[in-house]
Amino acid sequence: MRSSTIIERVENGFMLTDRHEYEDGSSDESITVLEEGDNEDETMVKLLLKVAESVGYNEDKYGSENINITFDRKGRKVE
């Protein structure tokens, strides 16, 4: 199986298009719209988690090593 995910910025948020091509020549496509909320950080977390899910990373309810996206690091100057 071959898969691809396309992320597009749309007027009210982001649109993710997942395409799957199977060995028998068939294919399918699913579209997910993530509406942008009042908090840009929360919207970005939702987008990144959805991308992780689309490539096979899933939350383990009882696991201790799940993805955790935070905005708690200081930036650094780039020259």
C-alpha cells in the first residue's frame, strides 16, 4: 500500500487529504477539515496530531510514551 497526506491551508483552518493506493490498483481518499479556533497553538497541536495519526502514530491509552506537543521552549536567534 502507498499512502500520502496533503495539508492545505484553507480560509477557516486546514484541510488534510489522505490518499491510499493498494496493490490491486484500487485507491481511496479521505478529507478532514480542522477548523481554526481562537487559540492558534491548540489548532496547531490538533493539526500535528492528525498528521501523526495519518502516518501511523496512534495514542496508547495506557502507554507512557505518547506524543506530547507543547509550546514551552524559548526560541533562539538565527543569524
